[in-house]
Amino acid sequence: MSFKNTLRSFQRTLASLAAVGLMCAALPAPALAWGDEGHHIVTMIAGKHLSATARQKIATIMKGKSACGFVANDPAVDKLVCSATWADGSRFTTHKNTYNWHFVDITLNRETYEEAKDCAPHDQATKGKCGLYGLEHSRQILRGEITDPKISRAQALMFIVHIVGDLHQPLHTVEEKLGGNFFFVTYFNIDSQLHKVWDTKILETRMIKLGKTESQYASILDGQIGQAGEASFLQGDPVSWLNDCHALAINDAYAPLQGSGPGKPAIGDTYFKDSWPIVNEQLKRAGMRLAKILEDDLG
């Protein structure tokens, strides 16, 4: 393994969440993609757009699984929300072959995804291919088109919930410096990494400023979607969604930091004010697209 790839494995390991049992119980740990808050919000938004039929099928698939302490006003959706970060831990324990399903590494000098370059990592034999492959593989299991001895239908559902969220975080489309994990910055004068800023910091800062919980924030975002937004979000397919997300990484995550001089780029009010609306839109897009995928595959 090359030094670069060794660093990739090491850094992503440090960024992982711990797995607890079959279902995730949200422990304090370095965030991986959107952190717990972002993944929960995406799933909460999706849950608001699921039909009664889809909810019932989810409840059947997830029967017997713990709701991880969530108040079960809607057991099916609560279990999805609870399990939204299960995939982060499982790739270090029971499902190491899904390690690479959480990202698609595209270089910043290319605007579009190329399967042969971006979904064929050197360690795919043991850690799997990229996020787009993981999403489609899990969907095929959920639809009953294929079986996988390592992945149950309930686990496939949990992978789908998580991967859709991951693929809408711009830094999960970037190859350089382990998706920005080795791009060191200061965020409001505190040392951080660009990846972590987009994973958790921007969303957490915005939620704190508004004084909102996850469920309250999800309701706010869902209320902003409207019919026009819903129609726009549901256009295209996972490849086009990924390309759009990568464009955000190029133009909105990285471009404002270019030419910042030596040392760690400083991220403050201006960057934050420009970025939080993008984070909001990506959470809304991920939520609506997750709902569509589940409706399509459980129909």
C-alpha cells in the first residue's frame, strides 16, 4: 500500500464513529459525514414524505430492531433516524468490505464522475468500491433482486439511508488530502479540518445560532422545500446528484480559500454565511431523494 493510501485509511479510521451492537446508539465521536445531526435531519425530512405503504414496509423490515431510545411517535421512521449512522461503525467491525461506500474520490481538477477512475480504489477487494456502487448494491438487495450473505435486507436499508446522506456532503466527493481531512484550517479561530467544517461545524453553528433541535431544524428545512423545490430536487439520478455535489466542493468549499497565503486558511463569518445555505440545500436534497429512493424500491 502506498503512503498516500496508508494515510487515507488511517485518517478515515480516526474519523470513524464507534459501532454499538447491530443498531447505532449515537456515541460521542469524531463525525464522519454530516455527523449525527446531519444524518438524522436528512432521514427526518425523508420520513415526512413517505407514504403509509412505505412506512409499513419499513416497519416490517426493521421489526425487532431497537429504536435506540427515540420516542416512537412513528416507529418506522424513528428506527430509520436512529440507524442513520449505523453504517459508519459497521465498516470497521462487521462490514469492513463496505469501508469505501461512504465517499467517491474525484479530483478537484475534474468536474464529473468517471467510474473507471473514481469507483475502483486499490483496496476494493477488501474494502469495497465507491459510494455509488454501495448505494446501487444496497438498493438491489432491498428490492429483492439479489442477495448478499453479508448484508441483510434491514442492513441494506440502513446503508441506503446513510450513503444517500454521505453523497450529499461536498467533501465526500473530493480525492485531495483525504477529502479535506488533511486540509487544516481555523474555524472561528479554532484549529480544525475543512472536512470537519463541512461535516459538522457549519450545521452545528447554524443550529446553535437558531437554538433549534434536530427535529425542529428538520421541520424548518422541510417547510422551505415546497412543490417547486421538490420537483427540482428529484430530477436526475445519483450520478448527476454526485456531480452537482462535487461542483459545490470545487466552487464553494475550496475556491474561497484559494490564495489565502501561507499557514492555515481562516474560516469566519463570511465563509460561514456563504456556506450554511448550501448545507441546508444539500440536507433538503438528500432528504427528498432518500424518500424517493425508498418509495421506488419499496413500492
